Amino acid sequence: MKAIYFGNFWQDNIYGQINNTAASHTTQVDAQATYETSPMNVITGGIVANYDRIFTNIFGSHPGVGAGFYVQDELTLLQSLKLTAGIRYDWQRIWKEIFASPAASSPSQLNPKIGLAFSPARQQRCALRMVKDFDIHR
């Protein structure tokens, strides 16, 4: 389990006068579990949640919440070759308070993942992955 907080503050101070300011706060909590069904097979799953808050006098205030869950299976095919397949579901809700007209957006997406990892030597690893990522701006 892990938790992360990130904060940011910005202001323009052109000609000694503060014109625009912006602040953002992001908090994320992630819990993950791993289960080894056999020495050749490992299943990993988890959940993630976030809360975001942006304050700015340029574009308004933008609070948002999000959640996701994921599961993946890693199968050892050979000592030097592993196959990973998984799926992740993401959901995000953003409240837009721009120019005093609130609107809501709630995108979500199911994201598959597949990959092969080849380790020809102990300190070497070559990975090939195909992933569909969640992008809230699409």
C-alpha cells in the first residue's frame, strides 16, 4: 500500500505586479496484492484512487476524483521467457467551474495489456509490451 501527495504553486509577477496564480493538489492511494499460484505463475491485482484540486484565476477551479482497478497474470514459459497479460479499468470525474458554469465530465476506459520479457543473462532483460493507456483528454 502506498500514498502520494503532490502540490504545486505558480504565479506570474510581471513588472512587480501579481497577475495570475495557480495551485494544484493531487493525492493518490494505491493498494496492491500479489499471489503466487505456482513457481511458474504470479497474479497481481490492485486498486487505486485519487483526488485532484486545481485553483487558478485564469481557468477557474477544477476538482476531480478517480479510481481504477487492475489484475495481471505473469506466466513463466521458459526460465528466460515470461508472458504477462492483464487488464485495467480507469474512471475519472472532473468538475469544471469555468466562467461560473459548472459542467461535469466522467470518462472511463478498459485498458488491456500484454507483454513478453526475455532475459538472455542474469543482468539483461528485453521486454516487448502492448498497452492501451487511459488518457482523460481524449
